[in-house]
Amino acid sequence: MYKTKIVEIGSIVEDFAEEFLLILFGPQATSELRDICVIHEGADTPKNVIQKNGRLTIGEQEYHILEVGEEANPNFETLGHISLYFRDGENNEILPGAILVEPKVFPTLAVGDEISFE
């Protein structure tokens, strides 16, 4: 299990809600990326913490991990970066640095909320 906390929410993160896309990044995100990302503490990430059929929790919302891109874990371990696509079991192609989760519900986000992978 891995837990981190939201420390910053980019000014246009909510604009991605209609696309059901959320981008996480660790504290080293550049200023150009910060507007589109949820910045989390991003410390001491274990290897391969994101697993297909695992569980992701953001605040009070729980998700089932449907697919994990081949670069998702390495990107998350080194940069705290991952793209989350919220789906309803649709069979979608996955980008290498992304994960697909269900249900297709964009989370309510607040600074201080916990993000966990199990």
C-alpha cells in the first residue's frame, strides 16, 4: 500500500473533468505543468505499487484499477506522474504512462486529501 497527500490543485484541473482525465505529479513538476496537474507529496514511492485489479482511493472516492500502462509505475516512482482515465469498463487503448480506473466518476479534490494505491 502507498499513501500520499494532495498539496496543490492546478487552476485548470477541473477543465479535464468532462474528459474524465486526472494528471498526478510529484512536487518537482515544472511551472508549465502545475496548472493541469494535481501535485502530491510524492515521497518514497515503492516499486510497482500500481497493479491491475488493485484499488485507488482519492479522498472518499474508491476506484478499481482496470489497466496499467507499461510506463505508469516507472513514471510514478521517479516523477510521481501518472495520468488517470476514469472509465466504465470500456475497452480502451491505454497510453504507456496511464492507468484506467472505474467507476467513471471524476473525484472531488481538496488540498490535504489522501491518495492511496492498494
